Amino acid sequence: MNDKGLLDCAGRCGGSGDLQGLYATAKPVFERHKARFLVRGGEYSALEGTNRNRNVVIEFDSYEEALACYNSPEYQAAKAIRTAVSTGDLLIIKGCDG
């Protein structure tokens, strides 16, 4: 069985900053790793814990693929842009079938 990999990012953006630069830098690496955005912003209800104004969930074919994407030099370049304009938590989670 090859469990899906999920990248879950909950963050606080301090304004638009260089988000366009982030998207432009990250898009090719996400495409190369066949990432599928399940959540990108949108309406949410903060029921418990820390409220973040930006929530993203990205699905990969496997946990290993999600880690490979995150650890790639291309994503690390995007990460440098992301951490300059936002704070938050980022997790890679092994999903399950069912």
C-alpha cells in the first residue's frame, strides 16, 4: 500500500508581501511532484487552538513524495520567500486509505 502524503500548512501572513513570488517559485516544484491542492485559503472556522489566517493542504501520491518535494532545492528557495512574509506551522503527514 502506498499511503498518500499530505502537507498541511497553517500560517499567518502579514500582508501580501511577496506572495506572488512565492507562488511563481513554488508552482514548478509542486507540478514536478504532482501536488494537488485540496485547500488553499478559503472560509474556515477556528474552533480550537491558534487561529491562522492562511490554511493550505496539499496532497501528494505518497508520504515520501511529499518529503522529497519539501526537501528539494527548488522548494527550499520558495520556503525562503514564505518564511520572510509569514509565520506558521508546516506538517507532512502520512495519510491512509479509508
